[in-house]
Amino acid sequence: MVVVKINKNLCKGCELCVPFCPHSSIEMSRSLNDYGLHTAYFKKGYPCNGCRDCAIMCPEAAIEIFHVQ
Amino acid sequence: MVVVKINKNLCKGCELCVPFCPHSSIEMSRSLNDYGLHTAYFKKGYPCNGCRDCAIMCPEAAIEIFHVQ
Amino acid sequence: MTEKVILVGYGGQGMMLFGRLLAQAAMLDGKQVTFFPSYGTEVRGGTACYHLIVSTEEIYSPVVEEADTLIAMNQPAYLKSRDYLRPNSLLLLNSSMVRREDNYNGIEVYEIPATEIANELGNVVASNMVMMGAYNYIKKLISIPLFLNCLKQTLRGKKAALYEINKLALERGEEYLKNAYLLKAPTI
Amino acid sequence: MTEKVILVGYGGQGMMLFGRLLAQAAMLDGKQVTFFPSYGTEVRGGTACYHLIVSTEEIYSPVVEEADTLIAMNQPAYLKSRDYLRPNSLLLLNSSMVRREDNYNGIEVYEIPATEIANELGNVVASNMVMMGAYNYIKKLISIPLFLNCLKQTLRGKKAALYEINKLALERGEEYLKNAYLLKAPTI
Amino acid sequence: MSNKHLMTGNEAAAEAAIQAGCRYYYGYPITPQNELMNHMAMRMPQVGGTFIQAESEIAAIYMAYGSAAAGARVMTSSSSPGISLKQEGISYLAGSELPCVIVNVQRGGPGLGDISPSQADYFQAVKGGGHGDYHTLVLAPSSVQELADLVYDAFDLADRYRNPVMVLGDAQLGQMVEPVEFSRPPRTYFPKKKWAITGAEGRPRNIIKSFYPVKGELEEFNLYLQRKYQKIEEKEVRYEEINTYYSEIALVAYGTCARICKEVIRKASPLGYRIGLLRPISLWPFPKEALRNLSERVKAFLVIEMSAGQMVEDVRLSVLGRCPVHFYGRTGGGVPSSKAVLEKVLEIIPTVSAGPLEMAEMGLPPKVD
Amino acid sequence: MSNKHLMTGNEAAAEAAIQAGCRYYYGYPITPQNELMNHMAMRMPQVGGTFIQAESEIAAIYMAYGSAAAGARVMTSSSSPGISLKQEGISYLAGSELPCVIVNVQRGGPGLGDISPSQADYFQAVKGGGHGDYHTLVLAPSSVQELADLVYDAFDLADRYRNPVMVLGDAQLGQMVEPVEFSRPPRTYFPKKKWAITGAEGRPRNIIKSFYPVKGELEEFNLYLQRKYQKIEEKEVRYEEINTYYSEIALVAYGTCARICKEVIRKASPLGYRIGLLRPISLWPFPKEALRNLSERVKAFLVIEMSAGQMVEDVRLSVLGRCPVHFYGRTGGGVPSSKAVLEKVLEIIPTVSAGPLEMAEMGLPPKVD
Amino acid sequence: MEVLYSPPETLIRTSTHYCPGCGHGIVQRLIAEIIDEWGIRGKTIGLAPVGCAVLAYNYLDIDMSEAAHGRPPAVATGIKRVHPDKLVFSYQGDGDLAAIGLAETIHAANRGENITVIFTNNAVYGMTNGQMAPTTLLGQRTLTSPEGRSSSAHGYPLRICELLATVEGSSYLERVSITSPENINKAKEAIKKGFKTQMEKRGFSLIEILCPCPVYWRMGAVESMRFIDEEMTRTYPLGVFKDWEKIAT
Amino acid sequence: MEVLYSPPETLIRTSTHYCPGCGHGIVQRLIAEIIDEWGIRGKTIGLAPVGCAVLAYNYLDIDMSEAAHGRPPAVATGIKRVHPDKLVFSYQGDGDLAAIGLAETIHAANRGENITVIFTNNAVYGMTNGQMAPTTLLGQRTLTSPEGRSSSAHGYPLRICELLATVEGSSYLERVSITSPENINKAKEAIKKGFKTQMEKRGFSLIEILCPCPVYWRMGAVESMRFIDEEMTRTYPLGVFKDWEKIAT
Ligand SMILES: Cc1ncc(C[n+]2csc(CCOP(=O)(O)OP(=O)(O)O)c2C)c(N)n1
Ligand SMILES: Cc1ncc(C[n+]2csc(CCOP(=O)(O)OP(=O)(O)O)c2C)c(N)n1
Ligand code: SF4
Ligand code: SF4
Ligand code: SF4
Ligand code: SF4
Ligand code: SF4
Ligand code: SF4
Ligand SMILES: [Mg+2]
Ligand SMILES: [Mg+2]
């Protein structure tokens, strides 16, 4: 299974990762982080093919992707 | 008759006028002007067609050309 | 009368607008005013801190050394600016983003979840107007209609649409305070 | 012994070389020397003026205020630099280009047609060496072989061909003075 | 009341220039003077003037040089690093005797430093950061209103003396918002500049230059400049004196620091301390005479600056040992608090009676707290 | 004798730099320092060094900044207008604490001025022509030999203090030809620069910067700089004192002017006048203490400069009214004659007995003859 | 657990000072990735500009220096001459490189200075709050072109790659964008090619990267990327403008 | 008595400070001739550079200003904006225009600044005694390229017309020489065209004139002219590089 970790306090809420996920698995949260920003999160249970596109687009290097056996 | 006047004290002795005269009517003098320079002079009796080329070449605007009836 | 205010927050939290509008309204009200960003941001992000003085006398130093009021919009800014407080200061905290750190003997403290309130209204940035509503309800420094007029002047063109939400935020701030702290009369 | 010399001429008249070679020879001879262009030419043309001091003592001011010797290569330069003269000065004029303007009570004056002499030798610029020959014949500041050695060092590569003509010019200057003024013994 | 505008100092400076008839502005972005430039970008087209965002500070000052040579009222502005880049140009303006107004909204240095307020470009402004024996008039406002007023005056002074004039502000003054009134009528009539290059139609041609290659000419020109500067020193000194008559200690401060000193005086007065303030408004020419006179009356001076000690030298040069000159400064963007200044004053007070010529600190490097 | 070379000051400065281990030189042509650059163009390839004729003075100083940051010994040079252009860079060098040697062969200003000798960039060099509270060490030679020696020393000082060092010459010193001896061994061993950027192989990375955006950091850094400057002021003062012990009048002059003053002393001695000379060699740090001490012994000072009066301010600041400080200057390329200086001395002598604190001239603008 | 993506070690993990959606973050990450992949952290020296990327040294864990506004090519020259075997790159904005620093840029290129310039073109002065840059598009509104840039009042957008291509000393010039994962990968390849150009001592290389500045473009980050693709590339077409490998040697 | 040729009145009759055979004298005479022919002495403002032509105002009897080294395009901009109806030209050398002043040159061109630049390219710094210029030819010996300019050590000769042609704001760019009466006449026509470009408010014009500097080329004046024809034009081909009349408008 692929795990997508988005660091809530590095994320600036730019939304760039959202449209680039082929599975639309990332979404902006309604709640705010410590800086008062809406941040991105991986939608639980949604598919991920590990394509890394979200991470590549992220200006804050806030996204890490792992393959867990 | 065309008269070519070369101002001895404006002339810097660069010799540029010399080769451009189609009649080879200009020459450098052996004597020196006030600044210790050999200056150009129009060779007495030599032909001049009034082409102005010498004057056009002269960086010091030292040459004047007249047509005298 | 002299009121010295410190406004602190992140760059994007609208404290600049807060201060400028307040100054504008106070000026139109015939008061002396001075307002300045004590620490701007050539580098984006980071904390911005604004000094505002409103007075009926000539203002000498534009620097607020001891605040009559400190309005803090987020935690780091709050921590950095606590030294401005002295006995009898008023402290307004945006409790959505600030955790109060002290009991503050002798200091009047109000906690307003401004970001949440603004977020509910659909525009996080309006948290500044929530705070303004609360602040002015306590200090009654300027008249709200005058303030709203200044706001309207500022939000022109494309931004005109924001006027209503800001006005609403202002009212919500006032309201929140009234309800949460059961305040009735102005303290000044 | 201190000898203070002013050298003046147009940019192209080789006074720089004159002074530098003289300084070099004097230095090799164990003397103190200083030499400098008091007025260079960021703008081409115009008058150049060089100050040269040769001394057996430490040289303090490098500026020649009163010349033991003034060597003038052309009229405007001569006119501008006459103020350097004082009683007992030596004045050397390039009479090809300078008309003496005064009787100079108490000043020793020699007129050398240096440009003409050099022109006869086929190189106008060698007029500087003509003057050098005359000057050193009078002052005997340095030994001619030492000077010629310095000259040879300077005229290297493409310029080596110029050595002979310069040497000749030097001799002609000396000769001219001997013949025209019937000088015999050194005055210093 | 209705003709009061709430503006940043930067905007007020720009608007005042326009009121003074300035129709040519050349600048390059730099914090903390951006509002000045942005205001010009908006306003110049409205008044038929020229605004160019130049490719650099150097280009900007030389565009200003061109417009000044052409006879126009012209301004450029920047902040510390950008002003350093303009030093050659300022020397050229002075050497060509061209009127031009230059605003420096000082920030913390050296190098890239920071954008916080500073007064550490005092030497550069006053002693000449460029080469050669020249002076620019330097005016130092201490409020947004005065900033506007001095910019307005600067144009007249520049024209009167054919000399660049610098208005020396700081990040605080530039970015501070205060009410400002443009009470003086917009300038529309200007004295003719016969020396300007406008095309030589029907008159002998004019030349603008600072090059004097003929021996002696440059010295002659410099002596003429020195005479001009002497005249300016006689006529254009500006300063404000507060409470000095009864005081034993006089504060000396300009710009933002002077306002803090006024606060100190206000605070000290109920405590029974008699403190005065001499606020130089023109930094060059410097109010030497006023300080000299004051040195006969007070027992000590305390100079307050946002620098490691620059104007203090001019104070010492004016006072020349007649009484002690103390210094309190904050450097690198620090702004002195009225509290710290008051403490410093209280420290000095006991020493005042010890005798006027004991000057422990003098000659030593300034102490920076 | 045989290791004496007859050279212009400019060439000697260049050669001395090479002897001191300088292998990076960046410059831009300008009279009267061209011989320095031309010498570097010839010599650097011979010693495996780098010579670049930069596209401008600004590019040159920033190339020097780069090489200094990279840990090398590096030099740049220019003359007055070009040095004005380098002011931002010098402030950056000071702010980034980078060692770099800068030679200014001063010419007449302001503006394009002329190429004749001048000392009118004193303020710029000593007070800081750039922005912010910084200092460069400033060394002022008065002969070709000393020019070479001080350039050599300048590299050591620059490295020792991580600070730019300026060698302040003038057109006369630069273009004058005198014998010079390079008696000190060519430097081949240099102390390690742990702070330099060299690639962070096997160590934590290094950063060279002057930007301190976090509130308070810039002030802290400036206070550190001030402490460093104080140390330099304690340790690196250089001056020469001649004949001062028995003199009533002390001349104060540096560089070319100091040599003229020595001539004056020589001339005055047979006339029975006791004149001394204090010659500052380091202009910053300035020999304040020495002057202060001297002011207890002499009755008057006479400062001689090729300027309208710049160093005289530092003399007055050192003396602080203890005795009169007179000034004689030539500006715009004029060089004082020993005769004129002597006359000035003779003028002062009768006033000397009038009492030490009568200072007619002080506080007034310097008189320029 | 296999790591599919984690940020490069050379990229210091900290919250940046950039605005949300700013291109500088992406570009700096790419540089860090290359440094890690090639293992050249100890051999690389970077220059931070005066511009929004002024604090680049807070994010890249390598030896770095600041350079005054416009002067990175000169500073890089000074460094490279001392350390010819280190990889020296400057990171510059469009105000920095194309306005105040234009002479330094062209002359470094013309000298064939063996350095690599990472040129982030965001068509605006970000750090000073959004003034016009030499690269601002016609019609684009900025603080100093409030009615939009017009060629008559403000001149034309300056095309740096095209300009430098005429300069003989330049060896590798490419314009890329970072508007999609594909384009980001291409940008990374371009930077690699620039570094390679330098490592093989081929001379001056410059990679121009079209970067979003959502704040002063007054757009969202996603919209900014679209704007680059649809508008900005019309003025600034992507591509290789010079390549020493394609020129017969 | 009919005058076949006499120097233009705008040319002040005095001995110049130029070396024998220097090109500056010819170029300045051409400018004076045009001013006389068009009768625009009172409408023309000139800029003298810092370079050998620094004293140009001693020879041209028109309103003139000096501009600091490299800054004539900026100064001209400042003048032209005040007097849009006057003819404003700058006279610049190659050190001035192509080295220290390159940014000012390109940006003035890019703004389409309505001025005319007379650019005398003599491949050397004349006034400072013959250092290398950005335009120095490969192999050419100068004080600062004593072994001859080499592309690896000193970069390439900078071709200003070619460079400016890529800048959109430039309107008229031509390179001419003054090696013969015919070429001098062509040069005159080019300057006229430049002036016309300005008078018709067509924007930035620059005429590059290959000029001899016999002294620092270490040649006679006649030989220098031949050198231009045979050597210099190989690096700097003559011709029109941009012409607004030839571009569809
Ligand atoms: C000499 C100087 N001039 C101006 C500035 C102000 N300044 C800081 S960053 C900047 C421009 C930034 O624009 P750009 O280079 O495009 O970088 P960006 O912020 O857009 O990434 C300017 C003008 C300065 N610090 N120094
Ligand atoms: C700021 C500055 N830098 C350098 C100089 C010195 N300088 C005077 S003229 C000149 C270059 C002249 O070369 P060029 O522009 O080619 O004109 P030319 O003399 O060849 O006609 C230089 C570098 C100066 N006066 N000012
Ligand atoms: S790795 Fe690909 S599929 Fe997975 S979340 Fe990211 S963009 Fe979507
Ligand atoms: S791209 Fe990065 S910063 Fe932007 S929303 Fe996604 S995780 Fe957050
Ligand atoms: S006008 Fe023609 S023919 Fe007559 S002298 Fe001159 S060049 Fe010769
Ligand atoms: S061209 Fe002119 S200056 Fe040259 S030699 Fe002929 S007349 Fe004399
Ligand atoms: S202003 Fe623009 S360039 Fe600067 S950090 Fe913000 S988005 Fe990035
Ligand atoms: S040095 Fe060259 S350019 Fe200068 S005047 Fe002499 S020949 Fe002309
Ligand atoms: Mg940008
Ligand atoms: Mg040239």
C-alpha cells in the first residue's frame, strides 16, 4: 500500500498538489493549521498509484510517499 | 581654378588626405609646424578636380576647397 | 486621552488594514494619530508588528514602548510581544491561534476565536475585523459608522464585495464579547 | 648635492623617457631619485610637465618648486613653466620650437635646435636625447655609458633599432653645445 | 480637517514633490522606500509627468542628472544600499552644479543588512559618500508632515544653489502613517534656468560638465564651490530648540530620534528634570553656531542616534570641548526607547556638577548600548 | 642596490600585492591608476594568478567579494569616481567580514574633475562612503617604497580582522617613479580561513552574508562589529612623529602632503623655527591618542591637506579644543608648496603665545588658499 | 517500507518564507535533488540573490554566499576563479539578473565564465512587493505599471535566453517551466545539463525557469501555473537556445 | 569664389586634442555637417562621453552635457523626457557603451527611448592609454591583453548591433566605417537616418562607427583605415541590422 504523508505544518495550502493527483486523492481541509492555513490532506481510503506527482508539484516539499508492504 | 587650402596649424600630419587624392596632389612637408609636426600641403601646380575627398578624410577639418574664377 | 496599541500577527492577517482604518477614523474624528509597521517583512512570512497611537495631544515618539492595548493574532507573535504589557493593559487574543500563557495579574484579557468566527463567515482574513469589533466595543475609541465608512472607502472596485463580510465580522466580534464576557458598558 | 629639474613639452616629445632614464642612471649610480609627471594628460595633446630630483640626501618633497634646471621643448610649455626659474637656474630651450622671451639676469640659458637636429637624424622624437646630451654635458649628473646602458635596456624588441639614432642624438646635443657655446669644462 | 490625508511618509514625500512642481521621477525599487516610488508610478501620469522605473539606482540618478541638466525639477529616491550606488552620481551632480532632490529612506546596514530604521548613513550624506570636496544640503524631517514640507523646500533650495539636496529619512519615517496637509500652493511658476541645456536656439550654447582638465581650472572651480558652500552655511541652517533655556542637559537628535527625545522631555518634566533638545533639521549645513552658543549655557550634551555614533562627531566639532558630549546610540535597526534615553540622562545628571571639562568618554570610540 | 627597482607607485603597489600572495586582481581602467592594472595584466599570468579586466568598477569589487569569500587574497583598485562606484560593495565587504585590499589613487573631484593629485576622498575612505556603521582600515603611504610596504601589510591586516583595507594614495604617489625594494619574502604560507566557502566537503557548511532579517540580529551583529573596530583602534594605529618633542607648532599631514611638510621642516630649521610633524599612517584607526598627547606639548597644530579640509576634523576631534588647530589646504588638484606652508607657519607663530584657547578659526568653515 | 518520495537531504527541512504556491520552493528542491543524486554536496557552492530567494541558504545545506542585488555573476566569477573544480551556481530573479545586473550577466556569459546561472523569471519584483520587472508581460499590471505594461511607456519584455544566445561566450541556454510534473522533470534535466556544462568546463550556462508569483500576479497557485502555460510561454517560448553539444566543435 | 568645401559652422575651429588620424575628428565633423545642413543647431542637444571624446563640446557649437562613464543613455533619457522635441544624441566609445554602460544601453534600447546613439567602436580604451575593450578583436594586443586577446582568457568581441537587434525596442541599427570618402558619406547618411528616426519619434537608433585609434593600434593612420577594411569588418560586418522602415508597421 502506498502511504502519502503531508506535513501539516510545512504545507502552505497552495493547492497545487490537488489537481495533479490522477486519482483526485488529495483535498484541502476545512480546518486550519498552526499558521491559520487550510492545508492539504490525503483522503483516507482513496487510491494512490505512487506516481509522486503531488510531491513533485509541492513547493514546500511537504509530501512524502512510502510503499508499505 | 580649384584652390586647396590646408591649415598648417590645424593639420596633425596624419597623412590620411595623401592617398585619397586621385591626382596625388597632396604631400607631406619635410618641415615642421608650430607643434613640431610634418604637415600636409597641396603641391603647387598639381591638378585638382575639386572632388573634396581630401577634405572628407581629414579628421581635423584642416582642408578647405574653393573654386576661383 | 492617549491610547497606545500594539497589533501583531502574520503578514497576511490584515493587521495593517486594521490599524490604518482605525487611524483614519480617529483622524477624521479630530484626533492625533500615528501608525507604523515596527517590523515589516522584506522577507515574507514572519511576524508583523504595528504600533498605533491615538491621542488628543501632540504625539511625540511614534514608538509604543508600553501598550495600553495589545492585540495578538497568533502564538509566535503573541509570545514575542508580551513585553509590551504593563499593569492595566488590555490584552486581546485571537484564541483560534493563541494559547494564553499567563494569568496576568492586573491585565484585562479577552480571548476571541477570531479566525474561527471569520472562517465561519467564509473569509479567514476577516479575523482582523472580528478583533476590531471586540476591541472597539471595549475601548469605544471611534464611532462604528465612521469606521465602516472608512472601510467602504478602502474596499473599492473589485474588493467592494468584501465590505459586507467585513462588516459582519465586526459585528460578530462585538457580539462575541458581549455574550462571552457579558460586557455591558464601555470601560472608558 | 641636489639637482631639481623640470622637463616640459608636448605629450609626444619624449620627456617622460628622458626623465625616467636619467632617474634610472642616477639610481644605479647610488643616488636618491624621484621623478613624476606633475601634469599628465587624461586628455591627449596638451603640455606635459615632469619633476625630477636627484640627490645624495633623502628626498622629502617630490615637488620641484624652484628648478635648478628647466628644460623646455616647446613654446607654450616654456611660457607656462618659466615661474620655476630662480637666480642661478639653468635653462635649456629647444630653440627649434621655443623663442626665448627674456634676457634672464643671472640665469644661464642655452638654446639648442633639438627638433631640427633630430629631424636631420630622421626621427623628430629623438629631440629629447639631443637635449639630454646638452644637459648632461653641462651638469655631468651621470655617466653617459651608464645612461646608454639604461637606454639599451629600455629599447628592446621592436624598438631596438631606435637605439643608434638616440645615441647619435645624444652625441649631437653634446657637440652642438660644445661648438655653439664653446663650453669646455663641466660647471658642476 | 478635511484636507488632511493619512499617508505613509513615503507617499507624502512623493506627493510633496509633485506639489513642488517635480514632474520627473526616476527610481528603482527598494524597501523601505517602495511606497514613494509606487505613488509616483500612479501620480506622474495623472499630472502629465514622467515616471521611469530605471534599470538600476545608477541609471536612475543619471536620468535625474539628465533632466536636471535640461532644466526640470527632478527627484530620485532609494534606501541605503541603493544610495551607496548613487554616490558617483551625487558627486557628478555636485560637480556639475545640478539641482536634484534625493530621498534616502535609511535602513539598517552595512551590506544588505535589514529593512529596519537606521541613521547610520549620516556620514555618507553629510561628509560626502562620493569623491571630492563637495556638499549636498541634507534635510532631516521628524514627522510625515515635516517630511512633506522639507521635500517641498528641497526643490527650492536645489534650484537656488544649483546643488543636489538630500532628504534623509529612515524606515520608520518612510513607512509611518500620519496625517499630512499640503497647505502650500502647488508650484507652477519657476525661475528661469539660463544655464540649462534646452537647445541653443538664439543664444550661445550651454555646457553642463564637471571636467576641468586645464591645470588650475579645477582648483578655481573648487574654490568657487567652497564659497558657495560657505554661503549656504551662513544662510540655510535649520534647527529646532526646545526647553534649552533652563536646562542643564541638552539632548541633540534629529529625525525619528528627536521625537523620542521629546517624549523623554515630557516624561522627565514631572520628575523635575530640566532637559532641553536641540534638533538639527539641516544636517548640512549643521547648526554649529547654535550648538556652540548652547554649549555656553548647558553643562552637558547627550547625543541620541540610531547609529554607532556619527552626528556626535559634528556635535563635538561644534562644542570643541567646552562641555562634555555624551552619546547614546542604537545601531543595526535598533530604535532607542524613551525609557533608555531617560536612564542615560539620569546617569549623566550627577556628573554635570563635577566640572565642565571632565569628559571621560571623549576621544574614545562611542559606546553603543 | 641591485634589488632596487625604479617603478611608479602604481606598479610598486601591484608588485607588492603579488609578493604578499595576492593571486586575484579585478579592476577597471582609470587614470591615474592604470599602471597598477597594466602591471597586474602582465604579472598575474606569470605567477599563475587571475587577472580580469572587469566590465565595470562594480563588477570588479564584486568579483573581489567572490574571491575573498572563497578564501583567497584579492585586490581591486581604482581612482576617485571608480571608488565612489564601489561604495555599496565596500559596505557589503565590511558587512560580510571579507578581507580585501582596495587601492584608491585619488584624483581631483568632484564629478569627472581631473586626474591631478588629491586627498579629497578622505571622508569617503575614513567615515564610510557606503551605508551603515562600518569601517575599513585605511593606510596612507607617502613614498613609493612605503606604498609597496603598506600594500603588503594590508593583506595581513585584512586577513587578521576579516575586514576590507583601503590603501589611500593619490595621483602623485601613483605615478611618481622612485626606487623600491621588495625586501620581505614573498608570502607563500597563509593562515587557514575556516569560514571561507570552499565546498562543504566533510564539514558543516559555511555561509557568507550580511543579511540579518530577524529582529535584533542585525543590531547584535553590529555590536560585534563595533567591538572588532574597537580592537583595531587599540592595536593598529600607525603614525610617524618628527621633531615634535621640541616644537611649539606641529604640522599634521599624511601621504604626499607629509613629504612636503618634511621639506618645510628642513627649510625652517636653519631659520631657527622649531616645527614638528605628526604623520598619520593609518587614517583609520586615526592616531587620536598621539594627537591628544601632543596637544599637551605643542601650542598649535597646522593641518595640511590636498582638500578643502577633511582630516582636519579628525585632528580637531582628537585635540578637542586643547590648542588651536589651523588648516591650510589646496583643493581640486592643487598641491601645497613647501613655501606656502612655511608662510602659513610663520603667520601662526606670533599667535602661539596669545594663549592656548583662542581659536579664531575653529568652528568656521576651513579656509582654502 | 520503501520510500517512493522523500525530500532530498540537502534540502533543509523547515518552513520556508515563501508565499503559498511560489515557484522558488520547487526550483530549490530540484537543485537539492540533483546535489543529492550526484553526491556533490561538498563540491557545490551556491549564491543566493537579493530577491525573494535571498534566504536560499536557509534551505540548501551547502556552502553559500550572498551576492548584492544584480552582482551574482561577478561574485560567482570571483569564486569560480579560486575554486575552478567546484560547481558554482548563482540563483537569480529577473529583477536581479535582467535589470540591475544585466551588464554583469552578459559579460559573464561573454567571458564564457564557467558558471551556471539558475534564472527564475517570475515577471515581477517579488521581494519588493510586486513592481514591474524587465520581464513583465505586456498588459501585466504591477505596482509600477498600474494600468498594465505598455511597450511605449515601459518597453518590451526582455528575453534573456534570446539575448544571450547572440553572445558568443555562452554555451548552454534553455528555458523551462515548472507547471506540471513533466515540466518540472524537464526543468530538472535542464539544470543537470547546466551543471554538466560547467563540470566539463564548457563555459557559461543559464537555465531560465518560468516561475509563478501567485501573490503579485493576484492569482491562485493553480491558476498561476495555467497562466504560465497559456500566457507567459507566448512571450517566453520554452526550449533550448544554445547547446554546445549541438554545435560542431 | 565658390566654396567647394569648408568645415561646417557648428564645428568650432580649433586644434583638437585628438591624436593624428583619430576617427573621432571625422565623426564629429559629420555630426556638425548634418546640423548645419538641416539647420538644427538650436534644436540639438548632445552628450559627450567619458573617453577620448570627452571634450566633444569643445568642437560642437551646440548645447551639450557631459555624462559619467557608461551613463550617456540614462542621461539622454533624462534630457529627452524634458525636451521631447529636441534632437538628443549621445556620443559614446566602446568602453563606455559596451563595458560599464551595457545595461544602460540595452535598457534604453528596450524602452524604445527616442534618442540617437553615435557609437564609435575603436576596439580599445583610447583615453586610458589602450586597454582592452569589449570590442577588442581576437588576437589584438592591448595593455591588458599583452599577448593578444584570446577568447578563453578575455571573452569574445561583443557585437553591439547584433545584440541590440534582438531587443524589441530598438528601431534603427547600422554599422558603418569611415575608411574612405565613400564610407564616410555612408556613415553620414546613417547618422542622418538615425536622427530622422528620432525626429519621427520612431524610437531608439544607434549608429556603430568603426573608428581608427592609430596610437593604440600602433599603426599609421592610413594603415589603420586599411586594418578596419581588411580585419575589423570581418568581426564587425557593415550593414543595417534593424530598420523600422523595413518592418511592416
Ligand atoms: C542595490 C539594491 N537595490 C534594490 C534592492 C531592493 N530589492 C530587493 S529584492 C529586489 C528585486 C527582486 O526581484 P527579483 O530579482 O525579480 O526577485 P524575486 O523577488 O521576484 O524572486 C529589489 C529591487 C536592494 N536590496 N539592493
Ligand atoms: C567611473 C569611471 N571609470 C573609469 C574611468 C576612466 N575612463 C575614462 S575614459 C575610459 C574608457 C575610454 O574608452 P572608450 O569608451 O572606448 O573611448 P575611447 O577613448 O576609446 O574613445 C575610462 C575607462 C572614468 N573616468 N570613470
Ligand atoms: S502519488 Fe500520485 S496518485 Fe498518489 S496521491 Fe500523489 S499524485 Fe495522487
Ligand atoms: S502542494 Fe504542498 S504546500 Fe501546496 S497544498 Fe499541497 S502539500 Fe500543501
Ligand atoms: S579636392 Fe580631390 S583632387 Fe583636389 S586635392 Fe582634394 S582630393 Fe585631390
Ligand atoms: S588629413 Fe588633415 S590632418 Fe591629416 S595630414 Fe591631411 S590635412 Fe593634415
Ligand atoms: S512574492 Fe512572489 S516570488 Fe516572492 S515568495 Fe511570494 S510568491 Fe514567491
Ligand atoms: S587615443 Fe585613440 S581614440 Fe584617443 S584620441 Fe588618440 S587616436 Fe583617438
Ligand atoms: Mg522576479
Ligand atoms: Mg574606445
